[in-house]
Amino acid sequence: MFRLQGSKVLAVDMSGDCVRAKNGSMVAYDGQMSFKKMSGGGEGVRGMVTRRLTGEQLTVMEVRGQGTCWFADRASEINLVNLQGDTLYVEASNLLATDAGLRTGTTFTGLRGASQGGGLFTTTVEGHGQAALTSDGPAIVLRVSARYPLSVDPGAYIAHQGNLRQSFQSGVTFRTLIGEGGGEAFQIRFEGDGLVYVQPSERNTVGGDV
């Protein structure tokens, strides 16, 4: 069971089951726990491990046992997402933990991933269970409907779920309006029906300049 203690610490109560979390994110535990580092692939974590364009590696640990384990990541805000057989698309750097009922993988994202130096793939989380996402500041959840498509700055995007189509719009964007950015800037446009998770801060990356 995932629960928040404050807004920046995730508590996971376990009774013999397991949880997968970002390596190094465990801050305390009680009871009897075992820890296994997983990297370079492996069942259920391939999408979290390899950033295929840049060669950057994100390592994951599997925690199993009886008791409670607490996780945090650089005092980031933590957001809980309940999945009921659907798929969550999330930036790997924003994925803190998933429970044993969820599978992770990768999906091709195209230019957005390449522009951020994060690879051409993003992480998918699917199944029944809970996932914990981090954000730089309190995240907001925005609804996309047929009448109201949504455009998002790529540096502020965290995740999305639902029946959404993604496209990339080049030209004038948030940064060019305030005189920042040196290349051709773009936005991520979402159409359809679903939810988009956005953080009130932008990653320190190329930030949408292609």
C-alpha cells in the first residue's frame, strides 16, 4: 500500500510483497527487508533502465519484505497515481516507485525525448496498482477533452494517461515569447480524452529547442 507522509515522502507498507523504486531513494525502513539492485534490463524494468539515445542508465532496486519502507528523491513532491488496467506514460526521471502489480516498458516518443537529451523513448507503466511520480513543486493534473486540446511546454511535462494523441508543434512557444531559447522551439500538443501531469518548473535541459 502506497501512502504519503507529508508531500515529499512515500511510505510503502509491505506484507511479503515487493516494490520497485529508483535506486538510492530509500530513506528508512522498519521490519525485515531485502534489497536487490536491478540494472541493464530485466523483467518488468527494461523501460526504466536504459535511455537508448544518450546511453544514460537509470538503475532500479527491488524491495521485498515485511514492514514499512520510506522513499524520497531530493525533496521532490510526490504524486500517487492509481492504475486500473490502463497505461501511464511518464518521464523516467519522474518515476519514483511502482508496486508489484504494474509492468514497465518503453514507447517511442520522437522529437520530444530527443530534444530533452532523454532519449527517443519514454517509460510506460501499465496494469493494476499504484505508481508514485515526483515533480519539482506541486504537480497539477489537467484534463484534455475533445473540445479542449492541451499544449504543454516539454520541460514541464511529467506524464499522461488516457486516450490521448501526441503531436509536436514547432514555431512560437512559451520560451520565444519571453526571449529565451536559441533554436526552433516547440510544444507538445495533446488531443483526445485523458489527463496530463505538469510540474510548475522546467527541467534544466535543451528545453524544447530542436
